[in-house]
Amino acid sequence: MKHGTRMAVVGLASLLCAAPSFRAQETGAKRVETRLKAAEKGQSSPAIDEVLNVIFATHRFEQAAISPDGQRVAWVEDVVSRHGQPTGKTVIYVAELNSSAKPHRISAEAADAIGDEGSVAWSRDSKELAFLSDAAKAGQLQLYIASAAGGPARKLTSVKGFLQAPAFSPDGRTLAVLLTENMTKAAGPLVAEEHPTGVIKDAFYEQRLALVDAGGGNFRQISPADTYIYEYDWSPDGRRFVVSSAQGNGDNNWWIAQLSTLDAATGLMKPLYKPALQVASPIWSPDGKRIAFIQGLMSDEGITGGDVYTVSASGGEAQNLTPDSKSSASWISWTKAGKVLTAGYLKGNSAIALLDPASRSTEPLWQGDERLQANGWGPTISVAGDGKTVGVIRQAMGTAPEVWAGGIGSWKQVTHKNDKLQPAWGPVKSLTWKSDGHEVQGWLVYPRNFDPGKKYPLVVQVHGGPSYAAMSDWPAVHSFSAPLSGSGYFVLEPNPRGSYGQGEAFTRANVKDFGYGDFRDIMAGVDAAIKAASIDENRLGLAGWSYGGYMTMWGVTQTNRFKAAVAGAGIANWQSYYGENQIDQWMIPFFGKSVYDDPEVYARSAPLSFIKKVKTPTLVVVGDSDGECPTPQSYEFWHALKTLNVETELVVYEHEGHLFANPKHQRDVLERMVAWFNGHLK
């Protein structure tokens, strides 16, 4: 499960049983209904408008890429309209790091035209950039190449399907790229799924590795037609690749992907390593003798975390280089000296370290209470050939995202796109507490304009995953924290067991235990927050998306301490979920067996198993095309609450997947969420 935030509105349930008197409950319901109707009409409060305007006006950066010689940095930037609204378009810029010259745009578009451009890859000599653009036809990306100094771009492909992840060969003569031929949507289960009719069969769209001459022409797919390639890396001599791959449905089988080598000339694949858990980020050592990769318990493709391993390029037993690490690696790169540079989660922080494979010793290089990103979800950086100069996107709760570049920890700001933006929410502080012998970390976001002489309500926002971590980062459209903080709430973002940031044992501590140890960690965090800040313990709320949505549904079946809840894309019944979702392979590592082999372990953690204990008014929201946490799960939970006369409302958003794409829907979810809590906690 991943995280995100979001037309049919189904009515409020009968309002009996949840309060000391029917009259009090009726008054609260009317208050909530009035505020929800105002949200439907776009009549949100000035505080919410201000927060959302800042969030939507933020220039986001999808990628930062340092050139191999460390002299330039390229980045992919979202385009925001003059009215402060996202446009869905992206542009590429390049800046000279040792020059006062202004950044220049790299594009295949006509002058002043804006399309969809990104996925930047540098040539090894730092003279050219490969990238993807839909300049030839809107919605269809093609591969282009251009001089890093600027000028016209050359179009290299004319394919039909979804392209991603281009990379130059070591000699610069060839480009590799991943192609899902005839694919009608972006790859991965986060986007809106199709609704097939008729005789239902598994539809396989295999993502294959393809090569194209950098000079133009001779495009050929080289990986087997029945195999889905997730990630790849060129060998130092350019003759082979290391790939992570699986046969069958690409969205579902990432959790059982294996490492193989792939011959660039013949397309012959040879098995290299069958992992015990999930693998990501395979990269070849400079001498071509070993492959480094990350292995661990990961609940989502692309949200990487785990230990660093190496295996011989000819196969054999893999070696764990970080077996006792108290952090979770999310990105790795070899240095010329044969060491491994890592970036990852350290509790709720980003951290960079240098790992010596020979001694298995780790040298910390930098850490900070912010999110570092270069390309992807978790902490990542882009590193030059010297292993020291990096390009990165930096952001924190109080600092809007910008591109930075330079030596690790001494980087300088390159972009100033968000200089005028100021937080419309309160500050954040790291909080730690004890739970069952664990030291658990989380973030406590303060209300905007905090007055220490007042008591404030608290809402707990549980992150998705569960293999992920809450970090201090500039709020995005899927974050509940900023609108709540701007509206006068404390927000606790805990990192309970199952999260990244404290080593693989901590991440695996909720296996076959969903809703138990992790929920105890969360509730201990609530008590710690109440002790640490001016929080009214009688005005508590619970919210989350994906795993956070599940934990919200679970939480209201376990305690009546929460007076209101908002469950986004949650899971109500693990047993029915197993047969409804389109990514069931993720569940085996967490539950031990399939639901057909061990139904009891699934029932033990299902909110529906304890549904008659619920008294908490709960708003349920979901997309109608969610393949990760399908709509029937939300309907099942809402239907149960409605039947049991617990105040509830279900909102289903049209043509939205697990991550909402429509800005109107994104905004609507946040407005409804705040209106729901205002109606019950204020």
C-alpha cells in the first residue's frame, strides 16, 4: 500500500448510540453536515484556503541530476499556473554550478511551448542529456537527446507505449530505456485502474528493456517478452545489465522479483540471486565483479528501504553488509574506490553514509531533519563521478523544496522558485517515546499561531506503507497535517514499528501483528504528545491513507479515545481484501501465508472482526479505481458503521486510483477532512 490523499456522496448514518444523549449527537451531526455542505460548495474557511493555496502554488521538483563531472545540475520542475494552480506539465532546466549564468531550459518543444518532459539522464562525458518528452504527440512520451549547453533536441524513438528510466551506456553510443509497449497508462498500481468487463483474464503488459543508438535509429527490445523488468544497471564494460525482474503481472509481482544478468547483444538472461524478501536498486561495482543492492521488507515498489547487500556478478551467496544497522538504506551508489555511498532513513531523518564492503564499517557523512530527494520517494541523492559532489532536492516542514548542489553537507542552493512562499501552518518538533521496549520516534506539528496558554485538539496522522516513514517535509496534496495545523490542531505523525528508520528488525516487527504492536506504539505516542504539549486529551482524532487508512479503521475498533476519524483508502477486512486487490503478492511476506492457507492470521487483524465496538464518527473516502486498496473495502466499513448507527459518511471519487490525480479532488478531500474534525473536535 502507498500513500496519497480523495463522486458520489452517500448520506449521513443514523445518529444513535454514540453519545450520552440523542440531542447532543443530533446537534453535532448538524454542525458537521453544515460544514460539509460548505466544503462541497467551495466555502472552506480562510485558514484552509490559505494553506491549500500555498500547497498548490508550490513548485515541485521531480528529479535532480548532477552531471558526472560535477559541473552542472539538471532538474525536472512542475509548472504552476499564474493563478497558483498545478498544470500537470513539467520542464527541464540545467544550471552551471561555477557560473553566474542563468539556468537554461532543455526541451524538445517549440519555443515557449510547455508539455510533459522529464526522466533526465547524463552522458558519461557530461556533454549530452537524454530525456523523455511528449513534444511529438501529447500523452505519448518519446526519447530525445540534446546538448547540455542547449540547442535543438534529436528524437530517437517513435514507439507506442510507456517509456521510463533512460540511461547511457558507458561508451555513450547507446541508450537503454524501459518500454511497456501499448500500455495505456503509467506503470504501477498507484494510478487509476481500468474496469474490465466480459470474460476476465489476467492482462499482462510486460515492461521490457530496450536499446537505441544514441546517434538515432535501430530501436530494439532485448529482454524476454514474458518478463517484466523493474530496474536495471549497465555493467562497466557495457556488455551486460543487472536487472530485477519477474514473470507475469508487473504490478503484482514486484514482491517476488529476482536479480539476473542480461546480455546486451543476445538478450540472454541468467539468474543471479533469488531474494528472501524484496530487492531494489541493483548496481554494478566499478570493477564489474560484484552487484550491490538493497534487500528488506518493503510494502511498495519504489518506496525502498532495507539493508545493503552484495553478490558476485557470477552468482552465489549474497552478503549483508549492514546486518546491525539502525537505519534503512533507500539509495546506493558505488564510488570509484570501491565503497558504497548510501542515503536512507535514520528514524524520521534523512542520512548519508559511506560503507566499506571489506570491513563492513559505516562512516556517517550527514544527517538532518529534512527530506532529501533526487528521484523517487525516499531519501535519495544524485552523485557525480568523484563520489562527493551531489545534486539534491531539499525540503522540510518549514522550508519549501528547492534544488541544491555541491559537496555533501556543504551544498549550495541552485533554484529559488519557492522563495516567496511562507508556511501557513505551525512548526514541527521531533518527539520520542518508549513502547514495549522500543524507542519510537514521530513528529509533532504545532498549531499555527500557537498560544501556550490554550489547549488544542490533536489529530494523529498515520503514514502509509507500512514500510515507510513520516519525515519533516513540505506538505503535499496528500498530507493532512498542514490543513489541520493551519486550522488550529496539533498533529502527531508517528513512526511505529513496521516503519523505516531504525533498522530491518524494527521494520519487520509488525509481521503477522498488524494492529497490535504498531497500534500500541501509536497510542503511547499520543500519551507522550499530551505530556509534551498543550493538548486537550478529550479532543483526539485519528486519520490516515492506505496503511494509515487501515490503522484508522482498526483504531476506532480498539479504543473510544478518538472522538472523530477520517479513513482514506483503508482496509476493513483482510480476508475479503485478499481477493479484491490487484497486488496480493505483497501480503505473503507480512502475513506469512495466503489467506486461503491461514485465514485466522488475516481475521485477527481485520477491523471488521471488532466492528461492533466502534462508537467514533468516521468519514470514509476512496477512489473508484483504486487497485491497491479497492473501493469495496471502504464501502464495507461504511456499511457496517451505518448499520450499527455510528455516524459516518462515504465519499467515492470518480476515476481516481490510490494516489489522486485531479487537483479538485485533492482539495475536496482536505476540505472535507478538516470540516469533519471541526464538527467533532471544536
